[in-house]
Amino acid sequence: MKKYLKRLLAANKQFILREALEVKGFMQLLMKHRNTGDKWTTDEKKRIKTHLKNISKVVPALIIFLLPGGSLLLPFLAEVLDRRTGNRA
């Protein structure tokens, strides 16, 4: 499942990024955990899911993050969409 999801996201990465960048503050919020190590608050998770719900109308591959337990995959989405080069520790 993880390999399939990664392949699906990688194949649509540019399209997903373009749509995600249209939503003001979404990428910053999504990358919070990756950049600072801080966990998302309940309110932040709700905002992320709201943004993903809107983006998934254009990018159906993102619907998986809206399913029950989908928030557990958010760090994985942040990893795939991270625009910085190189791996982070």
C-alpha cells in the first residue's frame, strides 16, 4: 500500500503541488510537523482536512487522506510534497 501511494503521489506531484500552492497557508501548515517536529493540533488537522477536501475535487488521489485514519498519512504527504532537495534527518 505504501509503495502504491508513493507512486500515485509522485506521479501527480506537480499537479498536487500546483493545487496546494493555490490555497494560502496550506503548504506551511502541512509542513509544520516536518519543519519543526511539532505535532498538529486538532484544529490544524481539521483545517488540513478541509483544504484536502477542496483540493481532492481536482486531485482525486488525495481522497485517501480524508478517510478514517487518513491523518496518520499526513507526514507521508508532506514528505512527498517537500520541495527541498535531499532527505531530512
